[in-house]
Amino acid sequence: MLNKISLIDELKKGGYEASLITTYNAYLPFYEEVVLRRLVNAGVRHNALLMDAQQYAASLISNPPRLAGRQYTLLPVSVPGAFHPKLIFLTGKSKGAIVVGSHNMTLAGFGFNREITNLVHIREKDDAAGIALAQEVWAEIEFWLNDFTAGIPDHVRSMIRRVREFAPWLGGSPRSDPKIKLLAGRPGGASLWQQFTGLLEGKTSQFAIGGAFFDQELTFLKRVKKDLQPGRMTVAVDPETVQMPAQAQVLEGISFVQAGRIGCDEKSDEPYLHAKFVLAEQNEGAAVFASGSANPSRPAWLADDAGGNVELMLARIGDDALKAANLLGCVNIHTLLTLTQKDWEEISINQTQGENAPATGIRSGVALAEATRILFDLDLLKGFRDLTFAMIAADGSATGNSSVDVTVEDRFAVLEFTTSDIEKAVALQGFDANKLVLNLILHHAGMVEEQGRSGTQRRLRDALASLDTDSPDISLLIQCIDKIVFDEDGQTDPGQPAKRVGSRNSQQQTKPDSVVTLEIDVSEMRRRGKKQRLNHSSDFAYLLDALIYHLRLHEDKSREELDRFGRTEEEQIGADDDPDAEVALTPDKQAELLIACHSKVRTVVNRMISQLRAYADGRVPLTKIFIRLLGVLAVLRELRSCDGRAAWIEKGKTAVPKDQRLRLLEAIMLNIFEREPSTSSLLSLEALGEEFSESDDVARLKGLLLWLAWDCGLTLNLHKPFRESPEAWDQRLKQNAMIVALAQVILSDETVIDEARQSIGSFTTGELDWLRDIRQLADRFATLRLNAGALRQGASAEAGDVAFHKTAEDWIVRIVAGRNGGKVSLVALNENKPRLTYLAEHLAVASLSSV
């Protein structure tokens, strides 16, 4: 016999960061107090539990959860039959585990029952068979989320999908193992029976079945007999507990036997038989053995478009099938004792409650708690007029207002409460004439979001937060930036576009929002609307959210506060320092921190410049350059914002030396602003399409670039000094050319302007005149372009003028470097080709001072 495996012990193993568990019914206190605790202790911080909607409703009444919506995501799944799969999906950076079996999320399922469970480890990113199986499992999870969670806020589903983001290995197109196959049954898809029989070849000599619940018409058994006509068909049951109509004994050609010690090891007793399996042995010696969640019943095996269960089974094929079945005692079950008349009498008097949940008459679901608001599916209020509401704390007591007005947004009902009330609540209940009619678990978006942070995201958060302390962790910050921005080791999964998931419920089917590289899927960008986020990793999205889209991380009041030494509240316990003492940084300590910071900044700038030059040489695509540059500029801006604010930076000093800012600015301007006509650049994005050029991330990048130019002190310089050297003249032309190019970056994009305004204004509002001048220059160029015919002819061009092409509408405005007869030399922002030459007759020019 196989030795027992402990699911609890498996959960305790390290290396996993996220878990997704599905079950039919659940004893939620067991999950929260045992399973979840073991998961968290083992480092699994992001956890999700999916269960059948009817069972969910019953559990909220009998054993309500205390931690759901705070420390894990709890999601009811509603299907025409029953949501019945028993799955554990564990993901980590370099490993994973898939458990498909018959166990429910109960103490009995995890420790007392006789269950059959399949455990598949995925140990390396090149474990092709394991990854292929994981992809099949995830495809089913996506289907459940898309089709069976109507009325659930998008944020709840996005937290389920986040489990995938912790598995960078879950990509590509690996080859599956022909000896193992996932069988996934659901309404509207191929039935489990169709999938199983599709694995068979030739005639079936023996067919064995084991299970705890049979349909009252014995439809499945009859279907097996009809379709396969096996030479021998045997059904093993536990007479004391099986739910099966006694008329089964009159079925011809089917033997019913006592399960005995099937699924037991040598040391155990014979507990409740909850395992489910089927074994087909064929005349040629081939075999298929399947085990998992499906009982031998019509809803489980014969689901159709109109109804049926959601089930998961794992089928083993060939020698592996016979080996596994034999070790479990499922082979040769025809030799077991045949059911006696006494057994049949016991079966006939068994209660036939099955696995159905009792009807509560109370509507249930999930509500989203956002700041001072609670949102839930508007359909839950149908038929009610004057409900009163109460928020319920973890101890069962009511908290908050007893009556509030309901407003409507899209398809959601919205209630307004005070922040303190919502933070304490775990559930929202609705009453009609003092009768409980609505019971909703509260999903606290911010709390669950924080639980779903990857290790890299947590380290980045801590590093950014430490910048406001006396002990900034610059090394950790640069480590995180290096990993998030420059790491190229992740797998790409181009079929899965990243999405900014809102809190409302979307009627459109969505794809997983996890992509583990910084590569942008341009084909997906073309299908999306204007101002959408680019396709990048979840870690990169967190970086941008912290530094751009959600403003500064140090303004986030929901995060855990650090003391001046960069310690959390927990880390401060037992410290022997005086928490009230004022500790001033010494000049030597300040100097030491700044030297370290400057060294790290130089490293990041060098890496980014190397990437920019690699693009110029054709070795790195512009898509990667854009997203990496966005991350680097966001971090440098955050470091610069520490100047004058953080105690570790001496007055008059800076965290980001100006020479490094200037190096980066010049490398950007000379490598990605203009390339060959057929190549995309920051000014010309035709090769990537209009949708890419109008994406929100690219607009933010342009805004940050304007900030960097302002921060470097870049301005138009029209003053020609006496005896100006050729080198100084060339540098002044290049500087003016940069300003002209930056003005053309703005165009009329308010997102670019807003980002630049926020960035510059966060340092000093008095310098916003610089941005105003750049914007006016952009507007002036647009006007002159439309009236190029009224400008001076190119034959009169002088060095320092701005040149417009007479016919090319998308031509970039450039600075004139000089004229030689009928040819005009123009400044090009290109390290390898700093000058372009055009025939004077094709150009119109204007004095830059007059512009």
C-alpha cells in the first residue's frame, strides 16, 4: 500500500509564496486556524480559497470566517450543479505544487477520511511536464473566474489571479507528459466521461469504480456499462456510509463489493471512505486510472450545457496507471467480499442527504470595502425596499451605522460609512423587518493587496520607506531596482496582457493579469484603448504604482510605519534605545551614507546608459528601453525628493549627483530621440503603432524626462559669448536642439504635462515657469509648421535657426548647424551621426529667438 501523505506537512514546506485552494465545502475555522496559519508560517503570504456558493452561504451562518477579506481572499463560485473540485495550487519563484484529490477543506478531509490525492511537484523552471499540467490547471481556474463568479467585484478576482504572478516559470509552451492527463469537467464543456473515454484504446476487459455518492437513477453506472461493455464491472463501496440507492443491487452485469482497506496503509483503521476513482483495464494490457473529486454520479461525470458539476480528476495512463491503482488497492477489487443482504439493508437506511448544502434563505456574496465605501452586486437587493444594514466585527458584534442610504454606481450598490467602522468589520448584513436577508463577507482591498505582495515588492517597499529614516537602505533599494528593472531571466507569456484591474465588476471575460517579463506585447496594445498601462511584470507595476500612479510611498498611510532607524513596530520590541531620544546624524555618518548612495546611483545610471547604447546598436528593442527607463527615472526622482527632507542628506547636498543626471539625460537624448527613418524613437513611434505612442506609461515617461531636463538645468541658450570656442558653440547647439526636441515630446498630451507638472512642482512650484515656456515653444512650433510657407527659405538659413520641412508633415523640427551653398546642415540627436544634410530648397527656417 502507498504510505499516507500529510497535506498539512506539504503546506509547511518552504519555497512557496502563494496558494490557491478550492473545495466544495469548508470548515472555515479549520482553514483559518490550522491551514492558513501553517501556510503563513512557511512563508506563503498570499492565499486564496474558492468554494461552492451554496456551501459558502451555509458556512457564513454556521461557522463564519474571521480573517476572510483581510488575511486571505474567500470567493464563492456559483455553478448550475456544484463547484466540486478539490485543488491545492502552490506557487513560488522556482517551484510549485499541484494537489488534485477528493479532500474537502475540513478536518476530516485533511486527516481522518480515506481520500485519494495526487501530488505533483514542479521543482525547476525546465520541468516541462509539470509546467504543462500547471498551465492546464490555471486555464480551468480562469474559466471559473470568468464564467462562474458573476456579481463579484473585480478586485476579488484579481487577487485570485495574483497567485499566478508568484510563478515566473508558468509560461512558454512546454510539452506535457503523455502518461498523465488533467480531466476537467464543467457545464458547457466536454464531460469528464468524454475526456476519460478519449484516453481509451480498444476494448475494456475490466472496469472498477469507487466512491461515496451515486446519483439516484444510477445514470453514470448505466452509461459506463452501455458505452464500454466491459467483461467485468465492479463497484467498491463502504456500506456504512455510502449514499447509493438500494435498487443498485438489481443492475445486471455489475458487482458491488465491500471497499475494505482500499486507501488504507498497514497501520490505519478503516475510516470514512471519501475517495473517488475509476480504473479501466483493456484487453491489450493498457490501463487508465483516474482519481480526484468526481463521485460516480451523473452531475459529476456527465455534465452538459444545461447543468452539472465543476470537477477535477487526474488520469494516469499505461504502466503508471496500474502501478498507482495497485498500490492503492484498486486493482482486482473483484476479489473483495461481495455486499451481503445485510450490507444492502444498511445502505437502504442510510440518510440520503448527499453533499447538498442546506438552503439558508439568506442571500450571500462578497462586498468590496474601499476607504469609506462598501460596494456589492446590485442584484442582491432585488425584491427589497427598505433594508437596514449592520457591519459585523470578528467577534460577531455589530459595529457602525444601522441604517444608511444606498446609492448606485454602474451595477453596484454603494454604502458610505466612516473609515474606522469599516476597518473593524468583517461582514455586512442586511435586514428586512429585523430579519437577516443579506450576509456578505467584506473584502478589504488594501489589506488583501498588501498580503499579495511578492518578496521583491516587500523589499522595495521597505527600502523606499527607509529613505525617510536616519538609516536609509540604499543597497536594498538598488538591489530591488536592479532585479525589477534590469532582470531579463523571467519567462514571457505573450498571450496574457497586464491589466489595471478596477474595483467594479466587468462583464467582459478577462485574461490573467500576470506577465513576468518587462517585454511589451504590442499586439495586445493595439487592441486596447488610449492611455492604458503597458504590459509588464507585477513587481514593475508595484514600483510604478508606488512612485508614479499612487504618488509617493511615504504618503501611503496604510503601510506599516518605520522608526527613524528603519525598523517596523515588531522589530522595535526589545530594543534598548530610548524611543523618545533625539538622535542627530553626525556629519561623518551623513557623508558616509551619501558616498554609498552616490555609488549606487552611478551603478544604476551606468546600466541604463549601457541599455540605451545597446538599443542604438540594435541589440535591445525600444519596448524594453522605454519600460526600463521609466522605472529608473521614477526611482531617481524619488531619491531627489529626499533632498532637503531626509535627515541623512546634509543641507546643500543631493542624493543624485548632477553629473550623473546630466550623463543620463544626454544618453537618452542622443540614443532614443531620433533614429533612422524606418526605426522607432521617442519622437517617432510609427513602427510600434499609434496605440503604443499614446499609452499612459509612455506619456508618464515623457513627463519624467521633462522633469530630468528641468532638474539638470537645461534651457535655451541664445546668447553667443565673445570669442566662443567651436566646442562651446557645438555644445550650445546641442543643448538648444535638446530643448527643441523636448518641446515636440509634449505635443498636446495633458498626461505628459500633468506628470511633468507634478514632478517639478513637488520640488518647487516657482520653477513651473520652465514648463510653461517649453509648452509655449511646443505650441509655437505647431503653429509655424502649419504656416511653413510664410517662413524664410532654406537658402537663407543661419546657424541656430529652426528648420521645418516644406512637405513632410511628420518631420521633426531641428536646429540648423550651418549652411554650405545649397545644402543645410542640421543638428541630429544621434551619438553616431550628429549632423544631417538637406537641400535648402526643401526647408523653411525661422530664427529661434523670434520663436
